[in-house]
Amino acid sequence: MITKTIQITEVTADELADTVADKLMFKIENYLKELSKKQNDEILTRQEVADYLRISLVTIHSWNKHGILNPIRMGNRIFYKKQDILDVLEQQKINKKR
């Protein structure tokens, strides 16, 4: 059994509350990030991606060819990870701000 000793010296109640709140907020943010990654672990077909992004299948083919999207090939079928699609959109948003 592991025992830990906590020693607090010259800390006000407000400082302690702020420290605990900061640690708790950090844990909550990490949990939410992991939760959103799991939800976006879906696999989409070409048509689902086209509908989601409101673009044509020709545009998807062009984006594959230029390396914008990274398809997953299973036999003669093509799929995409939803998280990869969201990452591409986020990257485009960052590039436009520059």
C-alpha cells in the first residue's frame, strides 16, 4: 500500500481553490478531447463524405489525387476516417488565418 503525505504551508483558501480548479479544468479538457476523438472514429464512404462536405464525388477524387484526403482502401471500396476529414477542415481554417 502506498501512502502519500500532503503538506500545505502558507496557502490561502482562495489559492488552494484556484489550484484545484486549474487541475480539474485540465483533466476535464483532456477527457473531452479524448471523448470527441472516439466519437469521430467513424468510417465514411465516398458518398457520405461528399454529402457531409457538400461537394461532388469528382472533387473527392481530385482531393485524393492531390493528397488532401487520405483514403482507406478495402478491396475495391474506398473509405475515409471522419477524424481525418475534420483535421483537413481544421488545417484549412488555420491556413486561412495566416
